[in-house]
Amino acid sequence: MLRLVNLKKSFGERKVLDDLSLTLMPGEVYGLLGANGAGKTTTINIICRLLNQDGGEVWLGENLLSDANKKLIGIAPQENLLYKSLSCGENLRFFGDIYGLSKKDCDSQIKRCLDAVNLGDRIHSPADTLSGGMQRRINVAIALMHQPKLLILDEPTTGLDIETRYEIWSLIEQLRQQGMTILLTTHLLDEAERLCQKIGILQGGQLLAEGDLNALKQVISAEEIITVSTPEEEAAIDIARGYGFTPRYYGDRLSFWVPELVELKTLVDYFSDIEINSIARQPVSLEHIYLELTRPRK
């Protein structure tokens, strides 16, 4: 559905995108992850033709992206595009007019898009009477008004409470099941892990890794991660290395990659010669993968 081929973009001496290539297949949710400044916003702006790349190509389906086919893209930016004194229906009609929809098409699309985000009963409600989550859903409805094939969601749950995040997650899954192709940018690793069929990790304008979660787990040679709380961390690291465990700090937590599953009693026995407050076990997650790929190298 979307292919970026060797995209390059610099601002002055600062290289923002450096031969970035990625592919979105029809009907999948692709999560683009990266810290602030990694190049996510520049990538989106190029896809939406708000910026011109210095090199490389953007393909939409079988054609190069152009003014003629960019209407196949819908975007819901991080900031809601709402006129809060207008009703939900009036907001959608305003953007439908911008997209060039006829009155008949606009009327049918308003109903269809509000139903798609489960707000069909709010057509006459002023936007400023809606909760934050409802306003975010209306923002997605606006992006769907011209029936795009590719939907870009730029950090759709930033600043929302956990209940509202679940609402938006449910909406994204619903749209995917309906066949929508979605490019999702997010800082929330659990969000990407839950929603995305494919994940790309961006740093310094380059794609460090790409694939589904099982493929990305190959970055870490471990069956599980254990976290050890102890006042004798150096001793714990020496012991763990003796059993082939790889030490890592996640924040201030001392953890180890365990190459093969080990019974908890056996793990406790390994560290029996030092003071241990606790040992916790957890599966390898996207958080561990992301931190490993983006950690500074000496």
C-alpha cells in the first residue's frame, strides 16, 4: 500500500532522514517508533506532501505519490482539528467541503464516519461538549471523510487517560478489521505491541529494525528477562555471567537476559551467596527490544 524508498531529508547541515525505506502492506497496522527527533514527523510530512524529500521515492500502491493520488491518504494529527463551537456534523461537513465532496456524498459520509467511530448519536453535539476521547475519535472521523485507503494516526492516544486509550485502541482494531491500512506513530510501546502487525524502530533518520514482534525478538538472545534487586549488584553480575546471563540496566533496575528458561528455585539458588531482596521474571517485550536497539554504543 505504501513504500518509502531511500528517503533523504536534511535541514541545513542536520540530516533528518538517511536512506529510510519501509513498506506497509494493505490492511495492516504499522507502528513507527522513535524518540523525539528520530524523523517520524518529517516522514509523515513527506508522505502528506507537506515537505519535499531531498532524495528517494514515495509509492502509493503502484504509483509514485503525487497531487493526483494523495487524496488516498487521510491523517489524524496529534492535535485535534476541531472547531469546538461547531457540532460534530458541522465539523465533518466543513472538512468534507475542503475535500470537494458533493452535498449528497458529504451527508452520507458524515453518518458513515460518525458511525465508524461510534459517535453516530452525537451528530448535533457541539465539539466542546465532548470528552477528550470523543474529540480524538471525531478527529479520526474527519480523516475518514474522503474514504482514504491509508490512514495516518500521529500519536493518537497522547495525553489520554487509560480508559480513553482503550477506546481508541478498540477503534483502531475495528478499522483494521474493516481493511484500513494504518501508519501509527507512538511513544507508547505497549500500544504498538498490542495494535501493530509490523513495527519499525527509527533513530537518527534510519530504520534500525523492522518486522513483527516475533522477528524483532531475535534482537535479544534470551528466553526471558529476570530483574534482581540486591545491594550487591557487582557480585550479582559476576554470578550471572558465570551462568551465561547478559546484564542490562533498565532504568535503575538490574536485569539479566536468560538464554534458557530456568526454574525460579534454581535462579534463587544461583544467587544464594549474596543478599537478594527479590527476583522477578518477565517475557521479552517490545520495551526490551527498543531499549537494546537504541541504547548508546561505546
